[in-house]
Amino acid sequence: MPGRRKAASSPSCNSFAPQPRSAKVCSEKAMCLLGRQTSGAPPMRLDPQLHRFRLASRDLFNQYYFPGPPNSIDIWDALELFAPVEEVLFQTLVIQKSPLSPTSYGAPNSEILVVVRSDSTPIMVNRERGKDHGYWDFPIERVDRKIVMNFVCFFDFDKTRHQDHQYVHVEIADWASDPEVVGRRALIENQYVSFELASNVGE
């Protein structure tokens, strides 16, 4: 489990991205929170789409936008230039390759569920509800598979270095074990999760 850390002063997702549109509101809240197919059919996995986007975004930025010869620009200028490119990647590699509603990268997406693979998965939860930066030290360090989390974006603590997209930034939608975490942002390592389509999508 990584030590508790304070994120950079900038928002955790790229603040230069276009203004996000809200994800489609679930018509039936209970089904949305469950995030599983009630008909008995397995949920649609979104791992191929999200992993492809993660690698494409990371590698494109590191290879062609990160400051260094022949790029002699400031890292924050590089991030600003890359934001619309990353948005196009998300739309073409994730949204258009699945039944997802049009939603911008960096907006909490209730149609993309982030599912942990074990009942003792390390997590870092933000100290303040509604904040996407600051201190990730709320006193919950592990969660089980009953937690419901919505995808926001991929995340690295240090934006001044080559990007790895080590963490998945999520918004916690439901967890009966501790309702106090609901509505808070959290970070969880990509290696511990998979991605699924919420069961209400397309109904």
C-alpha cells in the first residue's frame, strides 16, 4: 500500500480538458448502483477499451508531448496542448467503441464501473467529499468487492515526469460497509481493478 500522499495542487484530471458533460443519469438508481446484469447475463467488460486508451494516452504524451529535445516547452504548456488530444483518444477508443453515452474524459461516469478484484483491495480516499485533489488520507485503506465506483480518469501524482497512469481516479457511488465514503473521490492502482458497463446502459 503506497504511503499517504498529498496530490499536486492542480486537479487530478487534466484541468485543460474541455468542460465535461454530465454522464447520463440512471433511470433506476438501484440498478445503477448494483452495476450488474440482473437478467443473469454477465456484465459487458470494458477492459480492452480502457486499457487501450490508457496505453495510447500515456505513450503518446511521453513520446511526443513531454518537454525535451525537440520540445522546449514548459510541462504545463505540454499538458495544455495534450488535453484536447487526450479527449479525442477517449472518445474514439472508449466511448465510440462501446454503448456508452457521450461523456467527456475527467467527468465521473456512472456508466463505467471500476470493479476491484479482491475483498481486501488497497485504496486512497480523499479527505474531503467532492474534492479531486489535496489529501488522500481518509481513514479507509481497503475495500471489498461490494463497493461501487464510477470511473473518472487515470492519474499520476507527479505530472512533471513521464506519465504512467498508475492509478484509476474514481468517485465512490455506494458502499454499505461505510456510507461515509459515498460521494468521495478515491485513487486505486490500475493493477487491482477491471472495468464494466453499468447494467442500466441502453435500457
